[in-house]
Amino acid sequence: MSKTSAKTKKREQASINNLCDAMDEIAPLSLAQDWDNVGLLLGDPRQQLKHTLLCIDLTPDVLKEAIRLKVQAILAYHPPIFKPLNRLVGGTTNMASLVWECALNNIAIYATHTALDAAEGGANDVLADMCGLKQTQPLEYVGQPGQAECKIVTFVPENNVRAISDAVFDAGAGHIGDYSHCSFGTKGQGSFLGQSSTKPSIGQRGKFETVGEIRLEFVAPQRKLSAVIAALLQAHPYDEPAFDIYPLQPKPAKGIGRVGKLPRTTTLKKLATNLKRKLKANCVQIIGTPSQKIERIIVVVGAAGNLPFKIPLGNRDVIITGEIRHHDALAFNRIGCGAIALNHWTSERPILASLAKRLSEKVPGVKSRISTADCEPFQKV
């Protein structure tokens, strides 16, 4: 991008829609759990945007801060609207009252929650980095709805490969990621016997023929399939070209949680103490023996629930999460694995710093500030 176009982009007035687009790049809504409620929950996408306030929870103090700072949007990690609201009434202690106050002050609300949990560089990755994990895998992979694609396979004489390839590429085929003109060809032998009505370009009708051919393969968006097939038929030398169309499944994306091995063995107590210091946590609880040796870490920000039970756990594993239910804690004890509970809010808060930075890069001219009023609801005594 030239310097002139970059300056022009900065001068363009950003909108709530730009924030939504940026967040869908950082944490695609398709990654969210099906029970979640993420995306733009309140506001007009066309509204101008100059200032966004980031928080984990929308609370009365966060709303007061947003009004004082005159922000146009609150980006909340947890969805302030989770279940359908029957009414919006001000002056109450309900969440609906906070949403109503946001509407009155023309403040949009965007929630990211489990989409940001699962995303590359999201909440789980940030906490995993703080644990010292360098290479991690998700606890699950999820299907990712996107542009439907298909693979087209056809069979052509070797001398016609270039002409047919150029034709289908011009029609929109052959794109894989940031690459274009992508195809694959293998040599083979085709056979045919033309009936009396045919006009074979190779051989004679009524006579069994064999010919050397190239099996040519390429991908194409389904929305461009008609145009690509038309281009193939137009460029192909045969009067009856053979071709196959295979629908493709979208690539799976990383889902919730992360698991990885530590570069060196540590103890449960050392790991918990280190995280308490880094996170400035009010209260950190452990399950297991403080001297227990730890080699592998399973990270699930927020609440672990039953998700870690989807993978085998051993006595050198530790689950790091925000909160753990009593009966899950008993189960971890029976298995022999360790666990560290950081508190729900504390385990999720670290993502806000990197999220603010990424938003500033993707939406130039919009200030993304982390709320100072947003805080851990549990206090130490």
C-alpha cells in the first residue's frame, strides 16, 4: 500500500461495522460455541466510531466509565445479553437496565466470548503463553462455515492443458489461500468409441481409440461453478468432455482449550505461584499435591466444566482454568491430575491487552482502551 493510500485510509471515518469486521477477522463468530451469544448485540453498524472500551464484564462502573470517556462502543468479553430479554427497563439492578443505559447513551455493545477463546492468539493462547507453552494443540477442532468450494477434475490432451487451465483460472478457479492459478496434473490413458453422431477431435467415430491424457484437477468456489464449467467446455477440444465435481468440506479450525508440554518439568506449587504473580491474582487454588511433578498443561480459560475429560489425564497433567466445580475437583483427585483455579475473571483478563493492540492495527484512527473499572468480583480478605 502506498503512503498516500495509507493516509487516505486513516482519514476515513470508522464505523461500528469496521469494528465488527475487525473482530470477525480476529475471532470469527463461526468459532463460538452454539450455546453462546456473540457479535454485535446492540447498536447501529453505521454509527461513527472513535473510541472503544474493552472489558471482561459490563458492570455499572464500566458503564459509568464508558459514558465519562464518551465511547461509542463497549467490547465485552462476556455477552451482556445472553438469554432473550423480555423487556428493557431502566433504574433496576438487572443487566437489562445496563443495556438500556447503553442504548440511551448511543453506546454499541459487541461480545466475543467463546469465539475469542477458540481463536488463534485468543484467550487460551495468551494464557498458554504465560504458562510457558510454545507449541499447543486445541482440545477440539470445529467445523468452520465459509465459502463453499468444490474440486473439478477433467481429462485433456497434453497439448491443451495450458489453454484449458487459463480459461478456468480466468473464470475464478484455482485459488488456494493467497495463491492463484493452482492445479495438479497426472498422466494417464483415456479410451473412447464414438457413435455415428459424434465428431471426435482425435481418432475416428465408430472406432475404439486410446489417447494419452492429463488428469487436470483444480478447486473453484461453488458460486462460480457455472462460469468455470462453461469456460472448461468452451476451451476443451473434445465435443463431449468428461469432468467430475467433488464438494469439499471446509478446513476444521481450532476449538476451545489448549494442551501442550512444558519445556521442562516443574511442580504444581511453582507453576501456581508463578501464575499468581504474573496475573496479580487475588486467590489461586490448587487441586493435588504442591510437590507434584507437572509436564503437560491443559488450558481452559473461564470455567473448565467437563471439557478436559475428553482427553486422557494422568498424574503429570495439570488443568489451568478459572473455576472448577466441586465434583469435578473430586474427579481430578481420583484421576491423580493436578489443577489450578485462577478465578474466572482473572483467567480471561490477560487477553484484553493483545486484543486492544490488534484492534488499533485493524481499525486505524479508533482508540481501543482497556477499562480500569472492570475488576475481579471476588476480593481477598
